Amino acid sequence: MEGLSLKINDRFRNRTVRHFNNVRINLRYNSIGSTFGVSFLFNPNNPEHKELACVSHFHEAQLFYNDELIITGIITTQKYSASSVVSMVSLGGYSKTGVLEDCQIPTSLYPLQFDNLSLKEIARKLIKPFKLKMVIDDAVSGKMSKNFKTSTSSSRSTIKDYLSNLASQKNIIISHDNKGNLLFTESKTKKEPILYFDLTKETPKGTKFDMSFNGQGMHSHITLQKQADIDGGNAGEYTIRNPYVIGGYYRPKVKSQTSGDDNDTKLSAQRELSNELKNMTLTITLDRWIVDEKLIKPNNLISILAPNLYIYKKTDWFIESVEFEGNTKKQIAILNCVLPEVYNNEKPISIYHGINEHS
């Protein structure tokens, strides 16, 4: 497929593949890793092909599009087929940081209790055995350096789960960059949208839109409760209202606050509401990967006016992930979007407020 190349590194030499029959890439924002998969015609008698698609070698790889680095990752899967026609081999993998999603804390780092350490210090300690590096966004550097009084991981928890739990307590997003580094950041929801669609005028050719609302995942009132603890921490309780459950319909939700103090109870309730807003999604399928000569990426905004999608006012949506699919004939990009309030920790106001008498 034109423009795409996969550079594979092993101990002896680097190999670059530029011709693929099929490709699938999933760039994810709120995730510890992105994924990729490619397939090409495989000649089992070709030494280059044999080394390139070598089973169990876990080669490091870099995926480029038009010479722009997209993913630095590890090849983790191979799939072979045989039939009366020439067969293809499929290679797949994820960002280098993806290993943290599969593995628990190694016993060499026990005990599992960390006292008076910051998230920065804990993360650095946990990723060191995997030879990974981390990048800290300036916007969250202060929060990354604040110590936890004490923190304990379960032996069954993956490193990703444990770090994500610590980060969520401080409203920090764990992601990754295109160089394979672990990234601690916050969402950029105030910048200009990279795309605008006005479906009152026309629906662009080659573009498909889907809006979905899952009310079963929403609750009208979300209450966080914190018990008083033996260290003298105060009890706390806070209830937040979900503006997307209206019409007098009562659907309460009560959760226990498992970390932090009573000053964090309101923040925990807000975070729980933000997670529920993921039940409202906008999916846009485009017949291209590029906008303004740049690859479409997560952590950007789109804006849309589309009464036929029940979006009656011009509304911004946050691109949470982008799926790229392509072959020798066509390319498509699937933008999976959520409301900005999922990530910016602001009080949500319903996009439907005022459009009918029940809002």
C-alpha cells in the first residue's frame, strides 16, 4: 500500500517492508498502547521473508506513513495460511508500552507496597525492567511529583492497571507516544477542531456518520461515599447529577471511594460521571487518512451540526481513537469520538439543553 512502510529491527540488521496487501492500525488516546496489523505475500523460500516474519522473535518495529513515524512497537503475532493459491502472512503488534498491559509487577520489585513515593517515582521503578522510558507533560508534572502516603498493588494486577489507578486519582491520563514511550498527560480539549461537518447543507460523499446513546450505562444521580479511616481521615459524601438522564427518570448509583481523602470525594464523583459519558459516542467513517496534509490522530476535536443525528447545535467532539484500514484499492479512517467532558473534568451541560420542552 502506497505511503506505508514497516521498519523491523533485529540484532543483526534492519529491514524495511514497503508493499502490503492489507493494513489495519488503531491509534488510541486513553490507552497504554496502539495496535497495528499488516499482511503481504509470503515466499517461504525467501531468506528475507523468513527472517522478517520469524515466529517468536518479538522484533521491534517502526511503522511510518509518508515518512511520518506512527508507532514504535513490538511484533507479537504471526498468522500463516496455505492453500492452492499464493498465501499471505499477517504480522501484528502493539506499541512498546503494550507489554505493561500484559504483565504483572515482577517479583524482583517486591514488596508491592510503596510508601512516600510519587507517581513519577513509582512509574520509573516499574517500567525499568522493561527498558521503557516515560515522558511527562508539563501540564501534569506537579501532580506527578506529589507523594502518596502509601500505595499497594495486588499481585494479580497488571502494571497498566496499577499505574492507571494511581493516575486517575490525580486526573492524569496515561497514554503513549509514537516513539514507544509511556506518556503522562492531560487532554487538549480547547484547541480548534480539525474538521467541521454541517449536515444541514450536505452529507459529504464517502463519509458515514453514526451517533449512539446507551442509556443503560447512565445514572441520574451518582454518589461517592468515603469511610473514615484509622489514620484520622474524615468521612465524605458527594452526589453529582447527570444532565443526560432527564424527564424525572430516577437511576441512582452509589460507589465507595477507595483512595484519597474527603477533599477528593467531589473529584471522584466527577470522574465517575465522566466515565459514564462514554456511553454517548459519535463514529465518523472517512474515505481518507489525511486532513490538511496531516494524518488524522486522536486527542483532536471535530465539530458537527447534524439534526438527523439528533445534534441540533454545532457541537465539538473529542477524537478518542482512530482506526485506519487500507489495501491496494482503498483507504478508510474510522474516528471514534466522545464528548470533551469525558476528559476535561468540566461540569457537563447537555448538548440537548433547550431544544425541546423536556430539556
